[in-house]
Amino acid sequence: MKKIAIVLFDDVEVLDFAGPFEVFSITGRRKIGEPYEVFTVAETETITARNRLVICPTFTFMNCPAPHIFLVPGGGGYDAGGKPFGSRKEMDNPAMQHWIKQQAATTEMVLSVCTGALILAKAGLLDHLEATTHFLAIDSLRQLAPHARVFPEKRFVDNGKTVLSAGVSAGIDMSLYVIEKLQGKEVALEAARYMQYDYWK
């Protein structure tokens, strides 16, 4: 059973991680397809997501089992005083960067949703790849990954090992795409059907 780690941090956008968590968690649990072991991981034992949702991640960076796939969500920006929070803070967090680079060297796939792409960009993982992110962060992505080919209009992009999606709800579409890529369209459709997610055809 493949392990999928979903990275959390303070001020993470809830649907950025919860949407993909749901997609991967319900895959293979009914009629067809292979299930995944899905878990959350963070630097700390408790994080506070957007709108003060408090979450206890399954693992910390120190005790997380090696995943086959990991996903970096987004969320955050700058406060009125220009202080970064969420993904804008995490892209300069040494602990986050170390874990991301370490896992990227060995995992089968690296996924991002929304401004999670900025964290991957800061880790140097997007050079010469196609990339996308939330429409409000396109300029930031281009600055952080000047050698990437950025596609603002795409809902997700596939580079083989690295798959990135645009903002928030696009992470659900990207996750279903990854299911289709790994297990076939019938399995992805079954997951979407169970979620009653009619967008995915």
C-alpha cells in the first residue's frame, strides 16, 4: 500500500489539504482500485489552519515514515505589516525546506496545491518544469522559479514525477488526475462518484 504524506503548517488553506486528503483516502475503499495509506505531517505536533481550525498531524518531520508520495498545500500571504504567514513563511523555514528536499530525493511523486508551489520553488524543485499556482501568486512563482514554465490558465500541470495544481479546489481535480494516472480512469471516476464530485468526468 502506497503511503501519501500531506504536509501541514500554520495558516494552511483547509480545502488545499482536506480535498486531496479525502480523494486519496476514499480511493480503493469500495469496489475497485488499491487503497492508499494517507497521513498528515508537520514540523510541530499541533497546527492552526486558516480560520483557526486546530489540527493534530499524524506525524512530525522527526518521526514520519518515508512516503511514496507527498503533497504540499498552500495558504497564507502577508499581513498588514508585511510579515509573511502560511506558505510565504514556510518557504523560508529551514526545517520545512530540509524535509521537502530530503523526501523529494526518494519519493515517487511530488504534488502541490495552490501556493504550495512556492515552497517547492524555493526548494529548487521546479527548475525547467511546468508549473502553476493560485492566480494571485503567479508573479511570485515566476520570481521564485525563473527557469520554470508557468501556466496561469491551467488547473494542473503534469511533469511526470511532479504534479502541481492551481488554487484551493483545483487540488481535488489534480488528486483525481493522479489517481487516474496511477490506477486508471475507472478508479478515479469511482472516487469522484463516491464524493459526488460531478465536475470530474
